Amino acid sequence: MTPMEMADPAWRTIAQPLVVKVLVALGGVGLIALELWWFLGRHGEAASAAAESGMQTVRITVQGGYSPARVRLRAGQPVRLVFHRLDPSACVAKVVVPDLQRSLDLPLDAEVSLDLPPLAPGRYPFHCGMAMVRGELEVVNN
Ligand SMILES: [Cu+2]
């Protein structure tokens, strides 16, 4: 016996077959893709606004996320977003529409409105104060 074989190593490398290495790598890539989809992807169909006396009104419930998180609006017509926050987390106590330089504090268990001017077609993301919880306004021509 050589001294190397007599030593009791604290750890040793166990060779794995190539197929195991490939499967573990693919699993990791899959989890990363799932995470990107979860945080950055689009979920579900966009909800359309109800028209109330020339104002497009959308009620958005804040509970874990925004529901609906995607809102379809018509271009060239003023918009009222009515937020109803049920989520006690301070994370969602504020909503920001960065492209419109607008933000609104959301008191717990109350409805508050964010009025927006008529918008040009495009996508306007909105999110919580830390941009962890996200939604999007989709403004389209009639
Ligand atoms: Cu947040």
C-alpha cells in the first residue's frame, strides 16, 4: 500500500457517466428558463378595459401579483386604473408606471385610482416600488 491509498481523504471525486452530467446541466438550464419566464415572461391573456363615460376604467386587484397583470387599452382615450390592494406586503404598497413618470401609494384594503392621459399605442410596464411585481398596459389602436 502506498501512503496515498492509506490516507483517508475527507472527500473524493466520484466520476459520473456523461449522460448524468448532461442531464444535470439540462435540468439547470431548464430551471433558469423557468425562472426567467416567471419573472419576465407574459402570463395569461390581457384584460380589456370597460368604457365608462369616455374613460377607460380597469380594476386591478393586488394580491401576490396584479390581477389582471396585462391590460389592453385603446389609444387616444383617457385611462383610469383602480387598484385594490389586498396584500399586506409592503412590497406592493406602491405602484409605478416608469414610462409615464407616475406612481401611486396603495393603502391596504382600499380602492385608489391612477388617472392617465390618452396614451399612444405601445407597451407601458408598471410595477411595485422595487420592480419585483410586474404588470403591463398594452395600448392599441381601435
Ligand atoms: Cu415590491
